[in-house]
Amino acid sequence: MNNEYFKNFIKGFLGIFAYLFFNFASVYLLQGLGVNVSELTKKQSMFISMIISFIVLAILIMLSWKKLKTNFKDYKSNWKTLLSKNVKYWFCSIAFMFAFNLAIALIFNRVTSANDQTIRNIFETMPIYIIFEAVILAPFTEELVFRQSLRYMIKNKWVFIILSGLIFGFMHTIASLETLADFLYIIPYSIPGCFFAYMLVEEDNILVPISFHIIHNSLALLLLVIGKIVGVA
């Protein structure tokens, strides 16, 4: 293990650890500070969740600061080329996601995943929060964790792409893994994760998958809004 790889491995490990620690240990941290989590209102919980997301994102940015500066310079000069080269992969991810979601819906009579339903429920009461979380915080945080941090640790191209996608899918379904349908939803969530990982491998610029992640989530929210307007969501 050469020195450069070791440094990157540590960066990746710390990034993943920070994400998991603050997401799964935040309740105990709050309790340690004297906060009764069970008495928090939904808005208070969402506000605390956003603060935690900002803390995690700040840590991830610090860990990859030098690389992000280099990536930004490249992206600023070549963003049209970078996006046009990879848009076909994003369209492929949408097509495969749609096919798998349709298959699950037909076989198990499930209209949507638990994660999507949670987003819909939050959108009903706090649309501004879910828009900011889904369009800004999630794309940056998740790409820096599931793509950049993992890439620091895994150098094999296809091992990285597959693991990145599967972990991404698992983390989006972990809260509701009870039935076979719940487990199968890991697949459609993993698909864009794999394509985003492929983009990172090809371009070595994390801002490319971040851009498509933003577009992806924005489109999903737009469809949700349109569904609300026409009365089908």
C-alpha cells in the first residue's frame, strides 16, 4: 500500500464513518445533550436533521477539499462536455429504474417504496425542507460518501461500481426491510448509484455525478408536484 493510497483510504474511511456515525448515533448524542427526542415536534426533528446533514457535509468537504478545488476548475471549464458525455448514462439509469419499479408494482401490488412514501409525507407538511434536502444536501452528501469516499478506498473499477451502487440502494431502503418487495427495492435504488459511480470512474470528477444526482432528484420532486396538482399523487 503506497503512501498516497493510504492517505486516500483514511479519507474515505473517515468520510463513511462520519456519515454513519452522525446518522445512526445522533439520537444518543442528542440524549447526551439532554434533548428528549420523543418530545420533539416534526419541525424540530427536521431542523435538527438538517443541522446534522450540514455537519456531515462540512466534514466531507474538508476531507476532499483539495480534490474538490481541482474538480471545480475542471468542471468550470468543461461542464458542457462532461454533462453531454454522461447524460446517456443517466437516461439509462432512469429506464432501468422504471422497469424494475414497474415489475415490483405489478408483482407485489406496491405503488411506491417506503422511502418514496416518506418523502411524499414530509413534502405534505414541509415542502421547502424536502426540496432543499433532496436537491442540495442529499446529492452533495451522498455522492461524497457513496462515490468519492468509497472510490478513495476501492481502486478496482467494477468492484467499486457494484459496491457503490448496492450500498447506495441498501441505505435508501434500510428503514423498511421487512417484506420481499422491500428488499427488491434495493435494486432500482442501486441502479442510479452504479451509473453515478461509473461517471466518477470515467471522469474522475465528483461534480459530474453530483450534477446528475441533483437533476435526478429535481425531476422526481417535479413529478411529485405535478402529481399533486393533477390529483394522482
